[in-house]
Amino acid sequence: YNMKRYITYILFLILSLPLLAQDAMKVLDIAADRIRNAGDIEIEYKASIFSGATEKASATGTMWLRENQMKLDAEGITTWYDGKTRWCYVPASNEVNIDEPSKKEMAAMNPYTFMGMYKKGFKMTVKETVLRGEAVYEVYLKARYAKMDVKEIYVDIRKSDYQPLCIRVRESNDWQRVSITNFKSNLQFENEFFTFPANEYPNALINDMR
């Protein structure tokens, strides 16, 4: 569950970090605008935690987004969020945990909730390089203040269409990486898509913590 929260937090950074470019890199402004105008989106990803060059843990998943609504499937655990209520289904225990998360909690769960959280506090540079055989802009951000939780960030954005392909974040000594393997935009989801389908889980144990 903690790994799932970490993954969504990093994906949130992918969508929010371009706002840091207001006075710096035009490429990040373009990337941010394209994401904002992408409509309903689907993101497939692989997330990993590294100690040096050693991979300590990894997970894959898919996230679906519409403004302040979200659905997430990460390593079999499915989360729905309709803008107020969050349902998290854990198949190992056949349980559904229901709560109404605070805005602070959703900063780690929904990329659209706090779009401007990281507007300030970083020094930024950029260079052109290659990632997975594709030309990218590699943006490097370094925290200006020691008290900041996030110390360093690398964001790789594909030159051809300004899509984020990878983000690496260091909070302490370990690096966290999320690679975007597929990005679909301009999709159309029904409102029910972001709510728990109780009829599909008739025998699930309900833990209502609201």
C-alpha cells in the first residue's frame, strides 16, 4: 500500500513539475499545457526505488485521470476516487477500505489536486540527451533549501511531442524512478468509472472509515 502511495505521489510530480518553468524553461511550459489540455488520460508506468545502482523494489500499474477524479490499479490493488470518497480494494484480504481523504492526503494520490505545489524552491537546468532511443530534454531540479523534502529531480521530456517519459526523485539517499510506458489522452470516462462497483464485489468486507 505504501508503494502504491509512493507511485501516485511521483506521478503527481510528473504533472505538477512543469509549473516550475514559469521563469525558466519554455519546454516545460509546453509540456504542462499539453497535459492540461489532454482531457481524460490513461497512464501506464513502472516505478522503482534504487539505492545507488541497485533496484530495491519495483511495481507496475495503470492510472486513469479526469480533473479531480482518479482510478489506480497498482500490483492488483485498485483505488477509485470520485473527488470526495476513496475506495481501496485489496484482493489478498477481499477488503474494501472507504474514506474521505484530506487535500493533504490527495497530494500523494491525485495529480490534479495540488497542481501548483512545487512552483517554487528549485534551481533548474536543462540539456538535450537520449532516453530509450528517443531524443529528450532532461530537466534537472535541485532544492534551494535544506528543509525541503525533495532534494533532486530529473524529468525527461520527449522532444517530438513534449510528453514526460521518466522522472527520478531523491528525497533522502535513495532515488525513486517512474518510467511512463504508455500515455493515452483525450479519452472519455463515465462518472461511474471513478466509483467503486459494489455489484462486482458482493462478498467483499467493507471497512467504512468515513
